[in-house]
Amino acid sequence: MNNLIFATNNQNKVQEVRAVLGELFNIITLKEAGIDIDIPEPHDTLEANATEKSKTIFEITRQNCFSEDTGLEVEVLNGEPGVKSARYAGEDRSFDDNIEKLLRKLQPFENRAARFRTVISLILNGKEYFFEGICTGKIISERKGSNGFGYDPVFKPDGSDKTFAEMDMDGKNKFSHRKKAMEKLISFLTKL
């Protein structure tokens, strides 16, 4: 039960998840499992995209696995970029272009409230379970920091004077949406 395939090719996410899980579980990446596919995220909800990824890997391996989908939801933009966060500025997944587009769209607005939301889909013995983590904060007007990935340089979580990109992994994990979702997953798994 301690082996779990993490259905992602994103090494930044793998690092974050391994930092949270520590020695509790052995996380196997797609690469380590010998799976070389890019699973599409065609749906318009984080839940459906997370399910797409975990079900695809479960069908290939028949092993316990989990996946996650995360979106940045900006209040004044009606939840954009949301499910399209990784491809906000186009299919090439450029974090710089995505941030540029977000800052441009936010220019006329004073309200900068936003949240990161992570949904995990776990498939355990063929049954699916969901876990959600949310981090509220705001989008600042210019990039700060060089750590992290994605929108981290412009997202400042509530209760902090730093962006995610100005924090080390331990600092980010005090606020992280992904960590909150992972803690729910860990709590569920350790009760079994």
C-alpha cells in the first residue's frame, strides 16, 4: 500500500509532494514507472482533469495512483485562469507569458483577490476519492522572487508579506494549497 504512482510529468509538483509526504509513502513518478505519455486535460473542471489523469494511469498499470489538477482562480476575472492556468497564454505552457497575460488583464482592477485550488484524485483498489486544498491570497503587480514555478512570483498568500517565489519549500508549505490537499490524502491513507 505504500507505493503510489503520481500521475504527473511535472517535476516541480513531484518535489512539492515528496516534501510533504516524507518517508510515509513511496511516490513513483510516471518516468520511474516507465510511462512516457502526456495525459490531456480536456475538461472544464479541475476534478474532471484530475480524474482523467488518475484513471488513465490506473487503466495502464492497475496500480494505486493519484493525480492532481491545480488552478489559479482570480475573483475579478470570474475565476480565470482556473482550469486553463498552465495554458492561459497558449498551448506552449510558458509561465512568463501566462503571468504577463494575467497582469495585463488585471491592470484596470483594484481587487486582486485570488486563490489557488488543488484537487487530488486518488484511485485506491479501483475506487476513486477526491481531496481539495485551497490557499487564498492576492496577485501583486510585479514579479518577486525566483523560487517555485507557475504563478508563484505574483501570488502572495494571505498572512504573508512574501510571494510563493520568495519562499523556500518549507515556507511555501505553510500556506500551500497542494500541501493542504496532500494532508487530507495522507490522513485518509493513514486511517486505512
